[in-house]
Amino acid sequence: QSVFNRLPHAIYFAPGRVNLIGEHIDYNGGRVLPAAISTGTYFAIARNGAARANVFSTLFQERKTIELSELLSIKATGHWTDYIVGLLLQLNNSFAPLAGVDILVASDLPQNSGLSSSASFTVGFGFALCDLLGFDLDRVSLALAARAAENDFVGVNCGIMDQFAIAMGKADHCIELDCSSLEYELVPMHLAGYEIVIANSMVPRKLAESNYNLRRTECEQALNVLQKQYSVVHLCELSASQVESCTELRKADVLWRRARHAVNENERVYESVAALKQGRLADFGICMNASHDSLRDDYEVSCPELDVLVDAARSIPGCLGSRMTGAGFGGCTVSIVESATLPEFSARLLEAYARSTSY
Ligand code: ADP
Ligand code: MG
């Protein structure tokens, strides 16, 4: 009320997301296993009777106005409102003319830490707007619109995992998702007595983008070698033994290790889903540990700080497994921790991290 001089019509929440396992394989035809999380983005929204969207972000303490009549000529500037304009443009394709709204956005997600504050922001805004204005947009279409807003307007070359997990997430479930076909299954998580714990390394992800592109190229090169022997379209169609036994690829040590990560990680996703369905949480933890070790040694996308967090977490009683999550070179770790040991886990993790790093 103090920002827009009116009360909101409604308040909405969009979660962030964490990828539990299945790292760096979405672009290799593999499956991912993200879950929506309880930190995220809040939206207070009301119609304003004008042909403009007024947006205030508590994060940036800034209010901006977007004239709806000028929507088609607005250019992206790198400002946080790009996400809003990008999504308005998507909705404008199907639901023009859009009505004016006032929106206040607040968030308890860290930015640029691999928990997808941008998708939470964009999907949540889209959901709130559609609900308020009565637009009939199903959740998968909303996820696709939010991704298109990032790809086409903001200019970020992201996949669909984040938007999908945020739009389709469900309490006490994670989502097994094929990012190319959008085939998915909600997998129940029987966490009784355990928690998903996310630890933020606070390391800026400076190297993440260039290394992400490099890894993609390396995977394409590995695939080219393997395609001489096997007729496949994606790395993840191969088994670990097929990759192991390709002598030509073995000679190119780096490419061989990249491919090995992809196929092993893909198999770990299947193992994890089976373990979770059967309530074998300890086995899921073993998969998480193996995932981190593979990302550190074969895929080389971890960093010393993430390794410190993971090693410390694993040494604390009550932790079933711990791994880096997201693209790497900073960002967060995810661990499965016994609820009763949470206070001790947090204290010991913080203490170990402060002792070994400058963050
Ligand atoms: P990540 O998605 O990993 O958190 P990104 O760089 O993709 O990191 O997205 C962060 C950007 O998303 C912010 O710089 C800002 O432009 C936008 N954003 C996210 N949450 C908010 C918010 N609550 N208010 C305004 N902009 C936000
Ligand atoms: Mg993002």
C-alpha cells in the first residue's frame, strides 16, 4: 500500500529450484531431477485501470513503469525489468490487449547462485498476471513462455529445467524431466526425518558461462568420435561400458572423461529415481556423492570452495550425501541431512567453511 497507494488483490509465491541430481546432462539427452524449494519470490498484484505495468522490486528498491502501448518497441537493457517485459511480450502474443497492473516483488532467494531466481521471478510474475486477468494458460505453456522470455528478450541461453521445475513442482516430490521431450514424472520423496539442505558457497560464478560453453563443445566432440562406432544422437543414449570400450576416445583423455561423466550421471538419475520411489534414501545419498566426485574429477566443473562444503558435509554424522548443484564454479551444494542433526550440521558446516575459505 505504501508503494502503490492501493491494497493488493492477491499475493502469490513462486518457488526457486534445486537440481538434486542429473548435472550437465540436459544438453546430452539425459534426464534431470530438480525439486521446487521453499525459498522463492512473492508477488503482490492489483489492477490499476491504466494501460501500464508499474513494478516495484524490494530487492532493488526501485519502481519502474512499462507502457503497454509501447511494449513492442521496448529493447532489452540488462535491467531487472527485462524479465517482466519479456514475459509481457509472450502473453501479449496470445492475450492482447493486456490490462494494466501494479506489482510489488519480494524475494528470499539469493541471486545468481544456481537456485534460479530469474525463473522464479518470471514464472511467478506470469502466473500472478494470468490468474488476476483471467488468462487461461496451463503450467507447461507458462514454463515455455517464461523460458522464451529469457531466451528471446533477456538474451540468456537457458534450458527449460528451471522454469519447468518451478511451474510444475509439487510438495514432497521432485521431477524427473527429459528436457528435450518435456516428458516428466513427479517422483515422491519420502523424506521423513530428513531434510534437503542447500548451502551457498557465495563464490561468484565468474567462470561458469565460458566453461559451460566449453563443456558443451567437448561433449559434441566426444559424441563425434563415438558416432563413428555407435549410431546415436545423444551421449546419454550410450552405456558406461560402451564409452569405456571406445579406444579412440580413450586416447583423447579429456573428451573421454567428459563423456564418462555424462553416461554415468545419466545412470545415476535412473538409480536415484528407483531409490527414491522405494524410500531408499541412503542409496540416493550414495548417488549424490558419486555425482559430485564425477563433476569434480571427470567433468571438472567444481571449485575448491564447493569441495570444502561437500567434504565437510559428508564428514558430519546424519548426512546421507552431498554434492554441488547447478553449473558449478560457485553456487550451492545440496545435501540430505537427518532433521534431528540440522543445528549441529549447520554449525559444523559453517565452521569448516570459514576455516578453509575466505567466504
Ligand atoms: P539465477 O537465476 O541463477 O538466480 P540470473 O542471473 O539468471 O541468476 O537471474 C538473476 C536476475 O533475475 C537478477 O539480476 C534480476 O535481474 C532478476 N531477478 C530475480 N529476482 C528478482 C527480484 N526479486 N526482483 C527483481 N529482479 C529479480
Ligand atoms: Mg537464471
